[in-house]
Amino acid sequence: MGKHPILTLDGHLSAVTAVEFTSDMRYLATSSEDKTVRWWDLRTGTCKRILENNGIVNDLAIIPGPRHDLLVTCDQNGCVRVWSLRNSEIEHHVEPSGSEKGAIRGVAVSPDGKLLVAANNHGRCFVYRLVIRHEVYEAKAKRRPLTANEKYVDMELLTSFDAHRGCYITKVLFSGNGRYLVTCSSDKTAKVWTFGDYLGELSEGSSDSEQEGIEINRTPDSDTRTKFVEDLDPSDLANKSSGTRGGTSDGEDSKNLKISLFHTLQYHKAWVWDAAFSNDSGYLVTVSSDTTAALWDISLGQVIRELHGHEKGVLCVALNDATSNY
């Protein structure tokens, strides 16, 4: 890797808060404190869309699909919005916290596009069933008049739970295989959550219209060892830090969604800001204000490598251990 960037994208007027690539690496979405989201064509380096929000945009997530036409944002005003990139319109919006005012710090969409999780400033996560009706998209494209009940995107609140009670949630993300949800927090921990068999039930019970065009990021089982840890010294596998196991969270509800705490990852001495999964979902990297990064074995909930070198706090991380090249 050279010392110079291969592409510089100019346009935001304030700090950039989040970036996300499409699965084919052709486009990049960025959000900013300037209250906008920009959609970039990476082949030309040009901005194709500017979505104007009414508050600081804290995070974004691209909804999986072949069209790359939907993304989700969350903002400082406590709102979650689903945007259409085809016409720059808001297809759906919710305010998860309700009377509990506060910013929504992070959003994540499951790899199959069926679940959306939003996390607020009070340590609480809200889990929605995300419904995308592709027949409505086709109708809109053909300019057919729609009834009030015909929505391209809909969201159903399934449950909410306290992931880090009374603390900031700084990041929320799904694993590539959809088995795990990770939350990072100001309480110096990251937590790994599981959804039981609910995602499988969603996939089996979905209508053809909902399944059409859904792009699922399939990865090997988490038992598979990723290539970058094959050369670890056995001493690195010592129990340098441990994660505590937990039971079912308070997020059980009548809709058969059971969210269980799998591990509490305790290693860092300050805020945990970000995390990234390995390609096989078996490993996780976390970064912190304490200037360190840690590589975790998800199945064990243990640190297997400590990464030092930064002189200041580490705020974000990206991991590329895939064998394919774009």
C-alpha cells in the first residue's frame, strides 16, 4: 500500500461521521455533521446524490440488495430514516426513543436485509423487522398511482433492550453471517448478542416479493479459522482477557424474538468506539480511546492478540482478511 490515497472525495462541509461501501465496491456512502449524506461513484470519484437531513447524521447503513437503492441513517435529533437513492426521498422514518429524548448513535442492518437495529444515547437498542416490497418499487417506477397502504419500505418494532444501561452506545454492527450483533460502549466494553433462530424463521417465512433481489452475504461457519490468525504464537492464545457469558436479555417479547447476551468483551480501559468482524465472522477487532486495538475469538470471548502503537485514541477500524481482490 502506497503513502498516497488512490482517491480523495471532497464535498462535506464538516466532520465525516460514517462511511460504508456497497458489496460490489462500486459506490460509497458517507454521512457528516453537515447534516448530509453523500453517495459517491468510486469509478469516477463523483458525488451522485446528496441527501439533506434536518440534523447531524451520526451513522448510516446500506440495505443489502442488487439495486443499492436504499440506505438507513440515524441522527442527533433521535430519528431513523430510510432513504431512496433513486429519487432522494424518505421512504420511512421512526423515532425509536419516543418520550426518552436523545440522539440515535448507530444503526445496523442484518446481512439478509430483514432486521434493523438502532441504538441510542441511553444504552438501549431497538430492533425492527424491515419489510421491503419490491412490487411497490416496480409500480412506482412505472408511475402507477399507489394506495395509502402500499409502502415500498415498512418497519415493525419487534423489541427493545438495554445493551449498556445508562451509557452511550458508540457502534452497533452485525456479523457477516448474521448470527451476531455487537454493541460498543462508553462503559469500556463491547457485547456480543445472538438472535436465536429468528433470522432463519424470517427467511423461511418471507413472501416471494420480500425475498426477490435480496443479496445475502454468506460466509463460512464461525468455527473456520481465518487465514490471518494461522501464524499466531500459541502464547497469544492465553487468556489475556476474558468475556463473560450472559443469559437472555430483557428483549424477549411475544413475537418470538429472543436476544441473548453471548459475551461481554472486557479488555479496554476506556471507551470502545468501533469494531469489525473477520470475513468468516469468527473474529472481531475492537478499538478504544485507550490507544489500543484487540483481536477477539468470538466463540471463546477472549483476546488472542493485543495491538499497540497509536499515540492517541483509536476511533475507527476496518478489517480486510478476504481472499478475493476487487
